[in-house]
Amino acid sequence: MPSGVYERRRGMKVGRKRLLTRALVRRIEVLLPQVFNLEIVGAFLGVHRTTWRGWLRRGRKEAARLASDDTATPRKSEKIFVSFFYAYRRGMAVSSMICLTAIQAAARTDWRAAAWLLERRFPEWWSKHAREIRQLEQRVAALCDNSR
């Protein structure tokens, strides 16, 4: 009899124990906002990059399925991956908010922090490229006016 057939008939679980657990998701929720990088958190927890990327892919796929159908419920086998996906998103959002709060506090006393915020929030007005484009447009307009 092939390996695993007898165990499956008796209702025993076959295969490797799943590495992703609720406890690991909770640890990621705590660590990710502090570190702001899942690769570092994964290395700290002993989870290889390809492993957690696969977890994210599965969670994102199931979350998209759930979002597209209001009556859908998460598949039992995918619940933990959806939890991981949302824990990742929350962790990245929290860490972004922490960083932005620090930049906003610095902007009160340092004009460079304020300029950085403006450049990223309103690039069409404050980015270096936007200024260069406006200057070029003004030069082109001046040249056109002079040639008439």
C-alpha cells in the first residue's frame, strides 16, 4: 500500500505540519510595524521569502474572491492565509503611519521634512520634476512669444 493511504483512510492527517499558525500571524502583527519590512521579520522568525510570498499570494487571492461575492465565506483551508494577508496589510499601514507621524513632527522645525511631504503628497506642484516642467513650459511660451 502506498505511503499515506492507510493514514488517510483512518482520518489521520498526512504531510508536513503547516508552518503558518495563528501564533505566527500574531507575532508578525507585532513585529512588522516596528521593522517595516516583511523580509526582515521573516528572516527573524525563520520563514523564507518564497514561503511568505506564497502565503501572501494565497491570502490575497482568497481575499479578492471574498470581496467579489458578499455571500462568500472563507474556505477553511485558506482562512489562515487571509488572516496573514490582512495582518501584513495592517502592519504595513501602521508602520507607514508611525513614519509619517515622525516626519510631520520633524516638519514643524525642519523645512526639509515639510518639503519632502509636499513633494510626495502634491508632486504635480512641488516635485522637482514638476518645477522643471513648469520652467520649460514658461521658456517655450517665451520663445513662442518672441518669435511672433
